[in-house]
Amino acid sequence: MRHRYAAVTVAAITLLGVAACSKDDDKDAGAFVNPDPAASSAAPSSEVPESAAPGAKKGQAPVGKGSSEVLAAGGLGPYLIGVGQKDLSSAKLVGKVTKKGDCATSAGLSKYDTPALAFSDGKLKRVTVTSTAVSTQAGAKVGTTYDQVKALYPKGKQLDDWIGASAWYTVDGKNALLFRIDNGKVAAIMVGEAQTVQFYFTDQQGC
């Protein structure tokens, strides 16, 4: 009888041990980690979802970090070629507007290095920058040498105005960049509608 009781006790202890091991196995299985080192060491994405990007205000394009210092043929920051004059004014992005005939001129905010703005038919036609803090997407800015500009924009061409001043002119889609040259260096950068920019420089025509 004693032997039978001892056997039953041993069997019960064995069953308890098996049950405990099963629980530990289940716990470990839940904590399983992919053994692929590339997957386990991958850094979280730093990209901001497009839906989280700041929305544009009326008359103002979304402005990313540093975009206030990057000049493109299509404009600078919120001063996009073709944007409405009234929209920029209502967004308090322009100073006092001066009208002369069919043209209107104003200055942008100091936050964008005070670009000179020219409007016609209620739309922004030209943006002119003279600040050395602003550069184009290719890296040209006021102070860049004429040879460097030509190397950065090899498809451009030279333009001369009615008094013999020169500029390097390059078209980008329907818009253009014009680098006015003085003493072998860029003195100002003008961007806007291609024909508007060209004729304004060569003949002082248009806005």
C-alpha cells in the first residue's frame, strides 16, 4: 500500500512539472523576436506623413524648412509666380503696393529677405532678389561669378540690355531665371514668366 501511495505521489509531481514547463514555453513563445538582425536593428522611419504636413494659408504655398532661402524659377517661398496680389495682401505677405499704369510693385517680408515683387493683371509676374542669403536650387546667388553661373546653367544664354549690361538667362518650363551681371559677378537674380523676365531686362517692357 505504501509503494502504491509513493507511486501516485511521484506521478502527481511529474504532471505538475510538465504543466509548469508548458506555461514557461508559452510565455517564451509570446516574446519571440525575429532573428533577422537587419529587421531587429532597423531604425524607425523619420518621414512625416504627407497628411501631417502644415496646410497652406490663403495665397501661401506650404513652406518647408529652408525654402525661404531657396529661389526657383517659379518663385521664392510663398511668392509663387501667378499667385494673386490680393491673396498675398490678405495673408499679410507684402508691404505697401505702388501702382504705375498696369503694373504694381511691392516688397516681400524680411523673413524671405525682402524680395522685390512685380504684379500685372492682379497676378505676381516677377520676383527679384538682391540678398546674398538666398541661393538657387543649383547653388547660384548674388556674388557668384559669371563663369560659375554659366557652369551651373550650361543651357542658358547671355542677354544684353539697351545700355550694354549683361545677364545670364535660363528657361525652366514656362518660367525663367535671369542673373544680372555687374563687374563679373551676379548683382541680382530675377525669376518669373520667361517672356516677362526677358523683355523687362532687355527693353524695360512689361512689369
